[in-house]
Amino acid sequence: MKLKWSDSREIAIRLSDEHPAVDPLTVRFTDLRAWVLALPEFDDDPGRSGEKILEAIQMAWVDEHQG
């Protein structure tokens, strides 16, 4: 499955798997963006990311991290 910026929940699951010891609330958006772009399944225009999208991914990751 190819991931797009709009797939915040799936991206969060992948990030949680890739970085299990990381508290998502400590991750800067610049790092978060880089980590998303580095996911093998990610296939979207890097220029389409913005603060709102990154915040949605971060909040979904927080949910994964706490659950």
C-alpha cells in the first residue's frame, strides 16, 4: 500500500513501528516530515506537506503511542 499525506493514521502506525521509543510530542515537524518521507511505503509529493498535515500525523502517532 502506497501512503499519501492524507493517510495520517497509517503513517502514524508505521512511525510507531519504526521509532517505538520516541515520544511523538518531542518530535519537531522538520524531523517528522523527514521521517515520513523516509518511509518505504510513502509515495506523495513532498511539497504537499504542511503544518496541518504534520500535526494530524503527530496526533495520530500520539494515539498509537498511548494505546
